[in-house]
Amino acid sequence: MPSRSLSRSVDNNSIDKLDFDSHRKRPSSSHGSHHSGHTGLLASDESFFSDVVDGAVSLDRQKMARIVTKYASFACAILSCLCAGSITAYSLYGPLFLSHLKYSQYEVNAVSTAAELAMYLPVPLFGWLCDRYNPRPLSLAAAIFFGAGYLLAALTYRAGPTTEMTRGHGYADGGSTQDMQEGWPFAVMILAFVGVGAGTSCMYLSAVTTCAKNFGRGKHKGLALAMPIAAFGLSGMWQSQVGSHLFREKNGTGNTDVFRYFLFLAGLLFAVGLIGAVGLRVVDEEEMIDEAVDELERSGLLEDSPFFRHNLLHDSEAPFEDSHTNGHASGYGTIDRDSYSITSKPRSIQDISAFKKALLLNHSTRLFLTDPTMWFLTLGFFLTTGPGETFINNVGTLLDTLYPPPSPGPPPSNSPASHVSIIALTSTLARLTTGTLSDLLSPAAKPNETKRCTVSRIWWLLIATALFSLAQILLATTFLTMRPEIFPVVSALVGLGYGAIFSLTPIIVSVVWGVENFGTNWGIVAVVPAGGAALWGAVYSAVYQAGIHGNGGREGGVEGQCYGSQCYRNTFLAMAGATWIAMFLWVWAWKGWRARGVAI
């Protein structure tokens, strides 16, 4: 018997049912206990699967909430840009400052210049604030600037001229006196339009930066930036139409009622700024900051930066150690933690994220400013936007040079208003087209992504700039003086080139240097059109004034006006040369980006 049992245990390799899970508690033979154990097991399984389903549903809801927030922010950004360019309708009421407020032409120009300076010069500061915090406070600031600026301008306009002298009558002794009507000082109008310019910059930057950060890492970054920029170009056109048709004076002159128009703009832009202060939100900003290091590495900008790569990626916990560990904690690199205020003992995850964000953005700004290709891009932008601004600001005087006396002047089909509309429409078309095509045909940004047909964004930029220079070459010849009816072609070429340049340049900035610091980077580049407009405006004025002294090669010209191609020929010849220099600079910058492996 023992031998048989031993033989069975040795020869039988199968596991008996009683040997399996010998430590498991055997179920009771009672029916009730068996049913209770079975129910408990089912309840445990049900609870597990319920948790899985709840987790999946929660993730789906969070994902949907992020998508809704992203596109709601995009809609707010489009609305902001559709209203932000109100300053471009200045020509609608500028002449009324002459007649109603008795301003001189110099004072009228000084008001618009103050607005332009307030719009361009603070752009780097506003961009920095937008990156370090978020776009919503900037939109709130825009609401305050716009509301206060246009309200102050409306009240100043209603107050009338600064000083008006009239003779008094009705004194018993036959004497006379002088009544003085005191309007508001000219400096108040300057201050009002400084607010308008600052509001324009804040609202534009908050909207464009929101779109760049939310969509700059996707496949449609070009279109996402082109749409708000195109909307900004359309804003002045629709607002000028509203002002000229819905806010007319009741005295039958057909002029715009500037007081009511300014009140309308104050209320509209204040409301839009408040909407942006609530609706402009950057989605997944922490994830964007975490991915920014990879983006910079992919662009080749971190190769010579051991400080950032080592300390931020590997030693990020060092500044957050307690002071009681070994009596002190090591800082970043050679920076002492006591002298570096941003490292002062964060106590929460939010503090750690803020520290990481600040360090990354500061480093990104330094990389941007020390990158030679950035200066090539910015200098080219300076050389092209200046001529564009000068043409747009002086299209009226250019048309007058083509119709010398005894001609009655430009026909309605060739009026300045028609050319403003042509430039606005072609510029909008160029911004949307280049943004879309650059997304569809740009080289693959990821190694595992393949595209059959690719065209670099630089090629689109060069083609647009070539069209822009063609318009300048036409202006530099005598062809337009013989055929002024083709001037709309020149305006269309300027609109196409100018719009494409303003659309593609911020897209290139976001692709090469990332979107996490886009507000600061684009703000630095976007400040140069002010200098370009001032430079080429001075050149245009000098050449035009020289043409007046020579009577424009015409006899019988009106005093103070120039006629003929010599009024502008040399200006646009120099502009064409500057445009071709810009193209060379961009090709040189492109060479540097290709060497880094950046897909533009």
C-alpha cells in the first residue's frame, strides 16, 4: 500500500484538484454561505469595471472640455481681431478734426502718430506680460484703454475748438466785448489716442497669442494664425463703413457724427475686451511648457546650453529642497539660490510649475535675441513693411500726382477709398491663402510624417515679396503716368505682398522658436514696422517736396502739389532695392534653419 501510494505520487505528473490552491479557504457546504460568497465576488468585479468605465468617461469629458475651451477661445480671438483695428479708420474722421476742432494738418498728423507709437512701441512689453501670465489680463487692459480712450476723444471732440473768439453785442453804452469758447486742450486728444493705440496692441496680441499657443503645435498652425491676422485687417474696413453710413450728421452734410461714432467704438471695444478677458484661455499650458524643451532641441537651439538642459531637466528638484538638508541647497549652475528670487522655496506644485515656466521663458527670450537668424528675419521684415505702410498712408497723394490740372482729379473708380478697399481685400485674401497653403504643403515637422508634395513657407514668403517688389517697380517707371487706370493693379499687388508678409512672418517665428514664448518673440519683431514707416515716410516726403520745387515737370501745377512720376519715382526705386535685400536676408536665414534641421 505505501509503495502504491508512493508510485502514484511519483508516476502521476497531473495535479489533483485537492492539491490546487491548497491555502484557499474551502467554501461551506451550506447553500446560504455559497450564495453569499458568489455575490461578493460579482460585486467586486462589478465595482472594478464600474471604476474603469467612470475613469474612461471622466477622461472623455475632460478631453471634450479642453476642445470646447480651445475653440471657444478661438472664436473670442477672431471677435477681438475683428474689432481691434479701429485705428485704421482714422482717415474717416481725421479731416473733420481740421474743420470742427480747427486743428492744423500738423496736429492731425500728430494725433495719428501718437496712436501708432502707442500701438507699436509697447508691443514687446505686452507680449512679455502675455507670456508670463496669460492673455486674459491683456484683453482686460485693452477694454480699459479703448473705453477710456474713445470716451475721452468723444468728449474732446464735442467740446469744440480750443479757443474761439466772437464779438459781443447788446451793451447799453454801445460798447463791445469778446466771448471766449474754451474747448479741451489738444494734449487731451493726444492722450486719448495714446489709449486707443495701446488698446489696439493689447487686444491684437492677446488674440493672436492665444491662437498661437492653442494651435501652434498642430497641423493647422498657419491657418490658426492667418485667420485672426486677416480679421484684424478687415476690422478697419467694416468699422469705417459703419461710421460713414450709420453715424451721419443730421445737418445734411453727409459727414460722420464723430461724437456718436466714438461713443459707439468705446462701448463696442470695451465689451469685446471684457469678453476676451473671460474667454481667451490657453489650454494645456503646462503640457506645452514640458514639450517646449523638446521643440527647442529639435530646432537645434539647446546644443550649446548645458545650463538649461542639465539644471531644468535633471536638477529641477534642487531649488525646492528644504533648507535643513545639509544646511543649504544647491542652486542652478553658478546661480546662488538666495540671490535668485524665483527659487525661493516653492511649497506647491503650482509654484514648481511657475518656476519652470519662468526659467524656460527667460531662457527662450535670451536664445531668441542671440540667434543671428532672428535678426536676418527681423531686418527683412523692417525693409518690407516700411514701404507697405508708406504706400497705404500716401495712396491719396500718389493718385493726385497722376491727374494734373486741368483734370478734375481721380474718377470714382480710381478714388482713394476704392484703393483702400482693394488693399484690404487682397491683403485678407493673401493672409488666408498663405496660411492655408503653408499648412497643407509645408515640409513634415515630424520624422515619421511624410508628404508627397512640400513647399517651404520661405518660398511663399519670397513669392509674395517678389509680387510686392513688382508693384514698386511699376511705380518707379513712367508707365502709370500714361496709364493711370491700371493703378488698381498696383494696389492689388501691394495688398497681396503686404498681407502675405504679415501672415507668414509670425508663423515662421512660431515654427522656428516655438509657441511657449510667442508673445514676447513676435512682439520684438512686430515693433519694427513703426521705424520702417517713419523712415520711408520721411524719404517719400523728401522726394515729393523736391518734386514740388521742380513743379513735377509740369506747367501750371497747383501750389503745394506735385505732378508726374518724379514725385515718387526715386522713392519706389529705393523701396524695390530694399525689398530685394530683404529677400536675400530671408534666404540666408533659411540656410541657417535648414542646417539645424528645422522644417519651415
